[in-house]
Amino acid sequence: MNTKASGDIGEQIAAEYLKEQGYEILERNAKYLDCEVDIICSARLDEEGNPVKTGLFKRILGKEAGEFCLIFVEVKTRYGDEYGRGAEAVTPYKAGRYVLAAQNYCQLKGVVGKNVRFDVIEINDGELNHIRSAYAVDYAKFYRR
């Protein structure tokens, strides 16, 4: 199987997983500043970073539970360990491109004052590993060395 096909399958698995967990998928394979973001999603998160199901809470108290967060997800699919774990492929340069893409997305969509998180979903030989807050902005490098 070629890398494009395996990547597409991995992204579909990741999107289904995120929906099941309570994330709302906003965009897939979105291009911002020449960087393709695999999945952009959002959720209201509890203190541990997990999505909160807000329906009942909102009906009772009249407000949403949890803190709103916009999440940019990089999906890495691997079959075998020849190229290492998926998260290892997210270099500081790649993280920098994602940060710039996130800034551009927020600017274009008018998203101000919201939390942003960068996640990686690894699919290694069919096993899914969701790494929340996989890197922070200070990890990102905006140039090549």
C-alpha cells in the first residue's frame, strides 16, 4: 500500500475516533499558508483535556461545561517500525508550520481568545495512540537549520 493510501486510511480512523470521543470535526485536509492540517476539531475540555459531553449540564445550569479548545491534529500512520513511531516524524520545523497554519486559521475565521492545542494521533500497525498537547509553540521552529 502506498503512503498516500495508508495516510488516508489513518486519517479516516482518527476522525472516527475523535467523533466517538466527543470532538467536533471542523475541517479535514485543510490548507493554511501552504501547510496541510490533517484534522481541525474543537471540543469543550475538562481539567484533564478530555471532551465534555455538555448536553445535560447545559440544560440544568444553562451554560456550557468545560473550556473551549481548538485542536489541530497531525495523523501519522505506520505499518512496522522501519521509520519509527509516528510522533517522531513531527519535527520542530513541522510543528512550526502547524503553528503558523493555526495562526492563519484563527485569523481567517475570526477566532480570538480561544485555547489552541496541537495533538498527534499515531496509528502504529492498527493501534491508535492519541497524544494530547504533543508539542507547544515554544517547541516549534519557523526555519530550517
